[in-house]
Amino acid sequence: MNAAKLIVSRAHSVRDLTENVPSPCVSVCTMNAATEYCDGCLRTVEEIAAWSVLPDSAKKQIWSLLEQRAASLHSPISSQATGGQCHP
């Protein structure tokens, strides 16, 4: 399963949580210069740095953003714009 599919799958599982929202980290901590997202979890550096002090409501908002990023980074339009290569 690629990173985007994993993020989408995990995002669905956290939707109903009200506390103890888990980190999206999958231990693939490499920042993509083109997207400015982590290749593993699709978070920005700012989101990663703030995660441990964010309330669960903000963490859920980030999960929602991650799901949107995964979809947009792997859509046919995104793929065409990058010459057929999607960024994980």
C-alpha cells in the first residue's frame, strides 16, 4: 500500500475519535522539496513540529487535510501536471 492510500485509510479510522487522536507518522520521515510535505505522512514541517501540543480537534483537522492532500497528489490532473510522476 502506498503512502497516500495508507493515509486515506487511517484518516477514515480517526474521524470518529474525540480524544487520543494518533499521529499520522509512519516513520518515513523525508521532506519532499517539491510538495513541502513529508513523503510518509504528508504533513508540513510546521504540522509535524506542533503535533505534540495540538488539541485533538486540531489533530483531526490535520487528518482531514492529509486525506485531501493524498487525493490531490495522486489525482490524474496532478499526475499530468508533474509529467506523469506522482509524489508520495
